[in-house]
Amino acid sequence: MSKRVIVLGAAGSIGRQTLDVIRERAASDEKLELVGFSVHSNCETLRLLKHEFPHSRGAWTGEPSLAPEGASWAGPEALARLLSETEADIVVNGIAGAAGLSASILVLQRSMHLALANKESVVMGYRLLKKLADEQRCNIIPVDSEHAGLFQLTQRIGRAIVSELTITASGGPFRSLPIDQLSSVTPDDACKHPVWKMGRKISIDSATMANKGLELIEAARLFDMPQTRIRVLIHPQSYVHAMVRTLDGALYAQISKPDMRLPIHMALSWPKTTASPFGFADLAGKNLEFYEPQKERYPLLWIARQALDEGEAQCIVYNAANEVAVEHFEKGSIRFTQIASVVARTLERNWNLPVESFEDILHIDSMARTIAANNAERST
Ligand code: NAD
Ligand code: MG
């Protein structure tokens, strides 16, 4: 029987790769059926997808007046209507940024399983999302490659005997650049990722390692581990995505080619393990390296550890301030190295606010954005 899939953010990097997985599995026993998708600003994608998958329905979540012909819904309610009027088994959330949180909530409220690429959802509101998922008897299946790896490892090994988690990082395009040159790199330089082809925001986050900071928070939340028991290692080849150490000291690794279609495929197969059409990693002749990241080069990783120690609100602030700082860097109004200082300065005030509802999360998120924007403007 085929699984019915909805793809949110279908024109983005995760969205396009999910569509590839659906196409590749079309002739297999584990067929996937695209029943719905959302597009935010790319009219052409909506038209092409309607043509290629005529039984699917497309929601236009961007400016309603720009909605292309063929959109089933447009405007502020489009996403909610797509999710409430389309029957599906699983939804891939490939929306970028904090906007992904409300999408994750809608998916779980509709009792559909959530294949979650949008790490911001986890960083901002995992406790509340998990509660909702449990109430609705739905699963949250991580798609972020490191967490997909940890998910597979912990499922197979058993969470009870795991003593430490490791996630790897490629180190980004500036891994070997002299540190004193970091302040003059441009957004385009930052987007030239050595291994992964991704959206611009996450590519810049990979260069600063704010992405790994977010992933550290994501791992702490998803696997309920203190940050002191989660390691980050630079691994330029990006073959080993995650490792777990068990109580007896053994280390188990999840190894696959650096191709996001694999974790998407795994999430869409789960709880089964199914044959992948995307080949497999061959380690013969490969030289796999691992390094400790340097604090001076990647301060945002240490700031994330501090945010995790301080509390849930600080993790929301970390994400929001980083998003704002990256926007300022993209506009050319702050330097690459100032992204970390804007985030650090925004976290300096007292953020011990309650995080008991989605409204609380959005309130902290919006306060942090205002303060981060002020900090970014004062840095220029
Ligand atoms: P992207 O920028 O390529 O695509 C994001 C999509 O979200 C776009 O189609 C965009 O139009 C849509 N979008 C933006 N704002 C929206 C809004 N307010 N409402 C609805 N849709 C909106 O980004 P991406 O690289 O595909 O990343 C998507 C998410 O997946 C991010 O959270 C990212 O951290 C995560 N992720 C991506 C990768 C990757 O390889 N690309 C890997 C792991 C995790
Ligand atoms: Mg990742």
C-alpha cells in the first residue's frame, strides 16, 4: 500500500529532494503518493507540480495576490486548509525558519505523522510539540541528517544503554581560512558549502556553525540528553552523520553518503527499513577525519551550549537572534563575525520567561527579534 505524503516548502531544497524520493520510489513496493504540497513564492514550481502530480493539491502560502493559477488555496489560511482538507499519512515539513513551527503544530493537530526537517520547530517548541504528538498518537521523525542518524541508532540500540551522542559537522567553507580573514567574507562566500547543497540561511549557519548550535539543541531535545553528553566533531567528508556511545564504551556510527534524500527516504519508510534507490557509502579508499571544533572560529556553537544550560527561552532567543543577524549579514549591514556578537548580546538580558504555551514561544521569539535587530543596527 502506498503512503500518502504532503510536502511543505516544496520549492525549497528539502522540498525538492523529497519530491525526488517520491519520484524514485514510484515503481517500488514502497510507493509514495504526493497528495498535497505548499509553495511560498515560486509560481513555476506550483504549476509544474500540478502538471506532474495532477491528483495533488497545492497551497500558496505567500502573498495572495501573487498566487498562480492552479493553487487550491491561497492566503493566510492556505496551509491550515491544505492540512485539514487533505488526507495524508505523513507530512514532510521543509519550511525554513521559525515559520515552520506553526506548520508543525497544524500537522500534529490533524493527527498526521511529522517528518521534520525544520529544526527550528524542535529548538523552539519540542516539549509542547511532543505533548501534542503523544496526545494525537503521532510520531515526530527527524529528517535533519545527524538526528535521522541518531534516531536510527537509538531505535536499534535502545535508548537505555546510550551514554553519549555525537553529531558531526563539515566545518563549512571557512574551516581552514585564517581566523583574521573571517570578518571580510561575503554572504556568497558563506553559501559555497563544500559538501551539501542547501538553502541560503542554513548554508550561512553552517559556515558560522550556528547550524550545529541549533542541532545541538535539537539533539538535546529529541533524545533528552544534557548538552554535556552531546559532542560535536568536525568531519569534513560528511560520511559519518552521527554516533552513539553505549555504557560499555563502544561507539556506533551511522554512515551514509552526504545526500539528504537518504534521511528523507528513511523518515518516509519508518518504522520500516526499505531499500534505498540512492546507492550506499563505500568506505574503501576513504580517509575519514575527525577534529574538535575551535571556539575562536565557531563561537556560536559555545553560545548554543550556554543557551541550553540556561533554559528553554534562551534557546528560542538563540534561534531568533541568529535569524535576524543572518538577515543583516545578507543585506550587508553587519560582518560575518558580527553574527555571533549580535546573538551573544541579545542573550545577555534576563530571559527567564515562562514557556508554557505556543503563545509564550511566539512572544519570546518576537521580543528577541526586536532586540536582536536593535543590536544589529547598533553594530553597523
Ligand atoms: P530553503 O530556503 O531551500 O526552502 C525553504 C522553503 O520554505 C522554501 O520553499 C520557502 O519558500 C518556504 N518558506 C519560507 N518561509 C515560509 C513561510 N513563512 N511559510 C511557508 N513557507 C515558507 O531551505 P531548506 O534548505 O530546504 O531548509 C528547510 C528546513 O530544513 C530548514 O529548517 C533547514 O534548517 C532544514 N534542513 C535543511 C537541510 C538541507 O539540506 N537543505 C538539511 C537539514 C535540515
Ligand atoms: Mg544537519
